[in-house]
Amino acid sequence: MVDAVVWDIGYLVSAALFIMGIKKLSSPRTAPDGNRLGAYGMFLAVLVTLAKMYSEGFIGLELIVGGLAIGTVVGVWLAIRVEMTGMPELVAMFNGFGGAASALVGLSEVLGRLQTGNVPPPGVELYAIWVAIGLSGLVGWLTLTGSMMAMGKLMGGFYIPLTKKDDRGRRKWVSFPTWGPPWLNIVKVGLLIASVVLIVLTIQEPNNTDYIYGLVGASCLLGILFVLPIGGADMPVVVSLLNSLSGIAAAFTGFVIGNNVLIIAGSMVGAAGLILTFIMCKAMNRTLPAVLFKSFGGGGRETVTRTKVGSDPEEVAMVCDGIATCVIIPGYGMAVSQAQHTVKEFADLLEAQGVDVKYGIHPVAGRMPGHMNVLLAEANVPYEQLIEMDDINSELPECDVALVIGANDTINPVARSGEGPLGGMPIIDADKARVVVIIKRSLNVGYAGVDNDLFFEDKTMMLFGDGKKMMNELNSAIKDL
């Protein structure tokens, strides 16, 4: 038998790698190294756990190795197959898998103890173990179903091959609209209270499995109703919060099975995800309770009655000829049209003419934290050109051309008025540039349902159409000059 200190040292090194990895994730330039350090830490933790189990004569090691092999194949396949535009859905799914793993470990632990009769007598030990198992299940199952619901909303619905094709030639099974009547919050609070009561009942009657399965059902339903009312504009907050919950579930599971690295890693993920959640809320001038319990957008939408004559790519190309500075402001429309590579080509064409090109990144542009950074990194945009909102705003008054592709609410000047759904929300000050070029399908309002006066200003040039198509035409026009 190897001394337990050896395993603790291995877990400590693994935790240190996690900490260094998270530290490096704070910058796009060092983020790849951070990912690698985190992966090394997890690999070491798995090796130490397998070695510890082998040393202790654990039965069924081959099943665990088989599970690891299957998980590795699935992970590699997803990493290769999923495009960068599908990263929000993939992240949501991974959050759900993390919660499910924690919940299943907790369920396995309690059922195993009941089967072997290893139930502590009433007292502190029983309370501690059963509360940890209960909270692991509550948070884990909630994270699983909530993440699957978030993934479905990001995808626009789940698809199966036997259903009728929609107007885009895709086969849709079911979609998840934003739906949140006032009484739904009462139901959610009731389910949360019921889950806590079930945990108490499992402590009072540890051998009653009905309470255990009741907790599983209530937690799963709570996860679905938790995400159902939340719309697309709030998805960055939801994704980061679910990531935090998956870490919290892992920490509870670490207490259940006495695994130090799970406690440390889960606590770090939970804390980091929660901090990021509040950063996202601040960027939207929203509070977390407002995101979770109040509807935002989709109702009371303004009707656009004004018109704007669209420009053509040749006009925009002539405006860009001879400029000194250009700021590109991407939004979710760039992700939908997968225009990141044509945007990079546009930047290259301007840089070849000596133009200073930068990218203004709003923290909640897209459907997950850092969505625009991920897409632009795929197109090999240099990290130093990705400028955060506060820094780029100081440069926009001296900017010759601001090119906006697929953004709306994040550049709406009405936010500075402090009124309406966008009141007080920090925005990128695109309207302060000398010329503003906006690529958008129409003049329709954004998710907040608020008209954008910037579209109708004299210095604004509108290119109506698909983002990728218009960028291709603009690039061709620049080459023809």
C-alpha cells in the first residue's frame, strides 16, 4: 500500500496546474497555454486516481478505463467536428455533462451505502454525508437539464432525422421559445423548497429511496424551468452561471467521496464562473436576479417606421480608400453568417494600404463569454488587435471608419440616455466614429426591442444583406479600386 501522502501530493500538483491554467485564461494571448495546463492537471488527477484505486485493489478498474477511453474518443470527435460558431452550444453541453457526472457519483454513493448497509447512525456524520450527497444531486441534475435546455435554445431546437424539414432544409424536432409567465417564478421557488425538504427527509429516513428519486425529478424539472424563460440576449450570463454550478456540484461530490482535487477544482470553477457571471451582468447593466426572474426583450417591441436608403459595397470601398484608422465591431450576426474569415480578409486588405485596424469587442456580444474572441481567433486575427470595450471607446472619436457587422443593442446610443430596456447598459461608442458602416439584414430592432437611432444618422452607411455575402462583395470592391 502506497502512503496516502503520495496521492495527496499528486492531487496538490494537479490543483496547482488548474490554478495556473485559470490564471492564464485571463488573456487571449495566454489562453491556449491555460487550456493546456488545465488539461495536464486533469490528466494527472486521473492518473493519480487510477493508481490509487489499483493500489487499494479496487474491483472493476477495467470498466473505468473503458469509460475513459470512450470519453476520450467522444471528446476528440466533438473537438474536431464542432465548428467555432457552435462553441456556445458545445460549452453548454459540457457544463451539463459536468453536472451529470457529479450527480451520478452522488446517486451511486447513496445507493451503494444503502445496498451495503453502510449508513451512519443519526448524528453529525450522517448529516454531513447526506447533505453533501443531496446538494450534489440538486445542483448536478439542475445543471444537466438546464444546460441541455440552454443548448437547445442556442441551437434553435433539437434536430432528429425523421421529422419534416424546415424552410432552411433542416429537420427540427422541437424548439424552445422564451416563455415565462409571472407564476412560473412561484413554481421555481416551490421546486427549490421541495428539493431542500426532500434532502431533509432523506436524512430523517435514509433508507427511503422514494425521497432520493423525488429529489432527482424535482431537480431536473427545476433546471428546465430555470432556463426556459431566459432569452438569447442573456445567454452569456446563463452559460457562465451553469459553468459555475457544474463546479459547485463537483465540489460537493468531492466532499461525498473524500477527493481533495475535486473539492479544490470544483471550488475554483464555481468561484471563477460566478465572478464571470457578475461581470457579464455588469456589462449588460442587469442584476443576476433580473436575469433569472424577469423577462428581458421580446415584449413591447418598437415598430420601425423610418426608412434608410442602403449603400452598396462600391460606395463603402471608396470611403475606406485613404483612411488611416478602422475599428471593426463584431456581433452575433457575424457568428450566424460565419463571416469571421471574410472580416479578417477585409482587415488584411486595409492593412496592406497602411490602415491601422483594430477590433472592438463588447463583453456580451454573441451567445457566450468571449464568443467573438473565439471566432476571430479561428480566423487568425492577432490577439493584440482584440481591444476591450472600455479601451476601444477612448479611440473611437479619432476613428475614420467603424465597421459594424451583426451588432445592434451593443452599439445603440439610447443606452446612454438611461431610459428603456437598454438604459445604462455599457455600449461600444460606434456613433462617435467619423463614418459608421453597418452590415445588417434589415432595420429591425435588436433583442431588447428598441429602435437604433444610429442606423438613421447621416454619417451611417447601411449594407443590407447577409454578413458573409456583403463582406465578400465589399472585399471585391476594395480589390477593384
